[in-house]
Amino acid sequence: MQKTDRKSIEWQVLVIDENVEERKALTRCLSRDYQVFSAGSVTDALKILEHEQVDVILSDLRLSEMTGIDLLMRVRVTQPEAIRILITEYADFQDMVKLINDAAVYQFVPRPWHPDQLLLMIRRALESRELARRHRYLSRELKFADAVMQRQNDGMARMLQQSYEFDKLVFASDKMLEVCNLARRAATSNLPILIQGETGTGKELMARAVHFYSSRRNFPFLTQNCGALPDDLLHSELFGHKRGAFTGAISDRLGLFPAADGGTVFLDEISEVSPSFQISLLRFLQEGEVKPLGTDQTRHCDVRIIAASNRPLKELAEKGLFRRDLYYRLKGVELEIPPLRERIEDIPVLADHLAHKYAESIHRKIPGISHEVMRLFKSFSWPGNVRELENEVRRMVALAENGEFLSPKHLSHDLQKLLPQDRADDLNAFLNGGGTLKDLVERMEKRIVTEALRRNKWNHSKVARELGLSRVGLANKIKRYQLDRQTP
């Protein structure tokens, strides 16, 4: 038994080999980088392992007292973190695999071994063990830190969560964060709120979030779509009516304003109400008085109005299509929800949120959304905004198998057409289409112009600059190829 004096070397290696010359050769090779213990027998090796914690055990397979496999299986209990390497002339691969598994051997080294190969193997083994150790340590530290954070910083955790959620609104963009922060501040007041934005951007969800964060949260939140309703019916819905007030009024109706007393009423599509009804609504905002149809009696209602419009009320008021005084009454606080195409950062978090939401509703596991689908989602203009994205994701979840990623095969036909095609297939398609060179060039030109228009959301100035055309030249090509937004 021999022990080296190189105390400055960090890693310790135990070499077990009954052949003196080979043991010396191994010791010389490893001593350059490691502190080496050498043992000429199983007994010597076990004595060393009683007093030393080694990092690597390098053993010959053929030992007289027991096989190298039996020895490594034995020390696996006392030195569980030691890397076990076997030196052997054994050639049967299947038997060797079984032996390696039985003793949890890291690797076997065939004779004749090469010094550089052996040193590289040991170095890689130690690096892997150190990475695994650090991973376990960091995992424990992170779990501990999470527990501490949950116990001591619940308030901070909630505040951080609010930066990305406002009731049921989920977002990641600075634009939506700015709008939601304004909405939170507005919620603490009793001012009317005007929410504007394109169809499908989430105006009703915003209104519900404002109500939830207000002092009125324990009172009703009622909604009414004002579009396409005649004045009498809309007046009945909001202010109520008495029995016999009009044909079909077979019983008294309370109306949303009295029913929501103390709470909030959300009026969607407020831009569609008639000028005459705008007067009734203005009076309610000024006085808070409700006069049901068919009676002269009035009652006072404490209701907060949140109105929404997908058309800009300011422009309508300037054109005389909407009462200015009503517009100014409604816009106590004005919230503008940007369309989805202007907040691309929100698309991944929204898509993931919706995928998990609808997967849970049908008791299905959806691991996630493929990169290809997410790239398409981020490049698509979403004319229907969040509502269109929601419908697409909901459909994809319904078509996916349990445990399956949402992939291009689950997309609707309209979106599948927008996926990039293989260039070789594209070329073959053009060539197989037949025709003269002029025909082929025109088909290619039509495709290029169409893709540029779609990529730039039909902004003619941008497309003309990108393609090196004048606006007149671009307009001529659009007319020549009869292109429109639905062109495939």
C-alpha cells in the first residue's frame, strides 16, 4: 500500500490493481493531476477506504479476493458519491453492461489504456459529478428561498403578480400595464369610465376588473349591449317599465339601473344609441334619477357607469354624431385598450394562459404550444384581437390529444395557409404549374407582392419602400393581380 504526499491536489483517486507495474503506471499517470492512493489487494483498498473519502475508484476487474465488480458493489454503500471505473480486458458487451449496472460503474477502460484518454475520462466524470452536486444544492436553496418568500413576502408576491394580471386580464406588455395601472387608480373613485378599443380587445373584462377593484365590488355588476336595440326596449332594459307601458309589457320590470343600485352598469357599444336616448342617459348621469316607462314616479339610484365603444367617441362628437356633453360626462376617466397587433409581447402569455384554461375545462393535459405555432401567432395581425386568439386556441385544444403539444396540424385552415412552405416545394409548384416564362414570373411576382402586403398589414407606403416601387406602381400591381386582404 502506498500513499502519495501531494496534499495540495484537491481530488483523490484510489487505484486498485494486483499487477505492480500497471499499478505504478496508473499512479504516475494520475499523480500529475490528483492525489493518488494505490492498493495491491482488496484488503489494502478497504483499509484505505475506512479512513479516506475518495472521489474516484479505479479498479481492475480480476482480483484474487473478489472481483472488481463485487468490490465496487461493496464500497458503493460506504462511498456512494465516489466515481467507479473498471479496467478490464472483458470483451462481451452484453455481460459488461450487466456488470456495470450491478455496481453502478461510471465507465470501463479496456486494456491497453491510453493515459490521455484515461485522464480525460476522469476529468469529465468529476465535472459531471460536480455539476450534479451544484444542481442539487441550488435546487434545495431555491426551494428554501421559495418557502421563505411565500411566508415572508406574500404582499410583494401579490404586487408582482398584479403587474401581469388585472382580475382576468392577462398581459406582459408595457402598454397594457400602463392602461391597467390607470384603471386600478380609477377604480378607487366614483367617476364614470369610458373604455375604447377595437372589437375583441377585452373591454368588458376591463370593466369587470374595475368593478372588482372598486368599493362597489360587493354590489351587482350588470351589463347591457346598446347596439341595435330600439329606444323603447333599451329604455325598458335600463330604466324599467310598468305593466301595460307598451305592447308586450305584461308585467313590471325593474331595469338594470335600479337592480344595480350601489354597483356598476357596463354599457357596451354606447356609440350606437340614438340621439334621443342619449338625452335620457345624460339626465341619469347628471341627476342619478330613474323614471320607468309608463309612470311619472322617479327614484334615485347610486350606479357607476362604465361605457365602452369600438368607435372613437371624440371623433363622433366632433362630427355631430354623438352628443358632446354626454361624451364629456362618460369620459370621467378614459381607457384606451390597444389592439393585439400593437402588443405582440402579450400574445405568448395569452396563448399559454388560454391553452391551460381550456385544457383544464375538459380535463386534458396540454404541455404547451410549439415554437412554430407561436411564431405564427406573433406574426399574425389578429383582426378580431384577443377574442379571435381565444377562439383559435380553444379550437386547437379541443382537437389535440391528451398530453400533446399544440402544433401546426391543430391550426384552423386560414392560419395553416400562412405557415411558411418548403422552398423546394414552392419552386416545384411554380414549375409544375406550367406556362411560359412570362407566366411563371407573373405568378412569382404576385406571390411576392401578396406576402409583402400581408407582412406589412397592407400599409402601401411600407410595401412600396420594401419592394422599391412607387405607390402608383404598387397600386397598379394590386389592381393587375386583383389582390385584396383575403387573397390566399
